[in-house]
Amino acid sequence: MNIANSNIYVKIFALALFLSSVTMLFSTAEYHERMIITIDGKAQSTGMFVFSFAPENGESKDIKVTIAEKMGENAITKAIVKEFKVALGDAYKVHGEDGHKIKIKILNNSPKFNVEMGESTVQGVSLIIKKD
């Protein structure tokens, strides 16, 4: 075997190692019975939040929330709660708390779930999404 062939094998091995680590990243999602989204700040621009809601063993869906410039934490909370309720229906309880928090929890026999931030074009607002 010459040096050129051994370099090809090294590159193939490195690619296989990379792909296996990427697969592990995407297959280790944690699902929860309760999650909380905390909002901090005031919108300095009009934009949109796109959340990814993924029920365990189900297909994920994007939940889009339009935010207007100068909306504060309370108004942003209400907008997010409204869109989550429309998207999730009666399978999950969604409610605002303390003016800047959104709590989501399963109802009845609904599957556990995960929420992630997909995209944000809103300036001045930060969101923290975590298990409750």
C-alpha cells in the first residue's frame, strides 16, 4: 500500500467517526413531562421566534411567534402562550406565569416532549428553555 492509499483510508475513517458523533448528538434528545421558557428583555425590533416542539416518538413541529418592536416580557409571554395553545391543542397545558415565564406540561397520556429554539430574529430579548 502506498502513501496516497493510506491517506484515503485515514480520511474515510475520520469521516465515519464524524458522522457517528453527529448521529449520537441527534439521537440523544431528552424528553420531559414539564418544561419552562423564561423571557428576559424588551423587543428592540419586530421579528419572529421559531420553536421546535418534538413529542417523544412523534414528528416535531415548528411553532412560529411574531413579536412586534417594543413588546415587553408580559406581551411576549402572552404571544408565545397563545401560539403554543393553538399548535398543541388539548394534549398539553400551556400557561404564563409571573409575566415572563411559560410553563408547558403533558396532560393525560400525552407523550413526553422537548422544546428547542429554532430561530430568532427578535433583537433585545433572550429566552431560556429548560426542564421544569
